[in-house]
Amino acid sequence: MNNSLKQHDEIYKLILLTEQHIQTIYDWNIAEKHFEYYTCRPLKACESFEEYASKILKAISERKEVIYVLVKEEDCTKPLGKITLFDLNPRNHSAEFGYYIPDNNRGNGLGSIMLSKFIKTIFQDYDLNLNKIYATTSSNNSPSIKLLEKYGFKLDGRLREHYWINENKYDQLVYSLIKQEWNK
């Protein structure tokens, strides 16, 4: 990370999602016009806020998900992006994660700041005790690929024609980072 981005990085922090953040996250979901670019999972009609909040809080309380938000130091109530750890596998000390930056916050280096802080947080969390984290992205999502590779993620594999976006087919790329690689 260059010096100016590193200094800029210090005004942000990554915190666990709280109930006060859920409305903002929900609003991002409503406003996003192109979710098909960000997931290969089936797209569902938007739930009511109450259903959405209930589902998120249940997943967190059951430890099926750990959700972090990137905020500015001086305003911890306004999320700028989110990163979700899921599919936690305590037996294999691994978990998948996904990240999202709303359109109005893209292109400002926030994804890089968020991922850097996330990796450090996750690998230093002794309760999670993770050895590997991994993420998937579409082969046409150059910004995501560049971000993962910038932080040392290795391409583990490719699921051919796994994303269908507007009748175009793209491969799903699986990237992972091992704790030992991060510690180098």
C-alpha cells in the first residue's frame, strides 16, 4: 500500500455490523441495479425491511455469518461498504467471504482498505481460528480480480460458464489466501 493510501486508510475502521447499520445495507440492496454482476447465486425478489433485518440478525446470532462494515473513524453509524464471512468450516479452519461497495463509493480505494483490514482482523481472530479464506468472482469482474490478487490471493480454480449475466456466460473464479501466506 502506498504512503498516501496508507495515511488515508487510518481514517477508516472495520467494525462488526450493528442493528443501526442494517437499514443502510438494505437500502443498498434496493438501489443496486446489477446484482447479477456480483453473485452467481439465484437472485430473489427484495424482501421487506423487516424480513431482511430478521434474516441478517438470525444468521449473525446463529454464527452462520460474520458481517463487518467499513466506516470512517468519526462516524461509525454510516457504512461505506460491507464484507461478509460465511460458510465457516471449523473442522477445516476455512471460510468464504464476499464484499460489496455501493456504487457511490466505488473507485475510491475503499475496497482495498476494507479487504486489507478484513484480512488482518480475520487472521488475528483466535475464536475463528481460520487458516484459509476464499472468495469467488466472475471472470469478467476485473476490479475484483485485481483486488484479490493485490492482497496475495491465489487462483485455486475455475467453474466454467458458472455465471450467466444477460445471457452471456462467464467462468467463476475461486481465490484463496492461506494464513501463512499473509504472515509473510
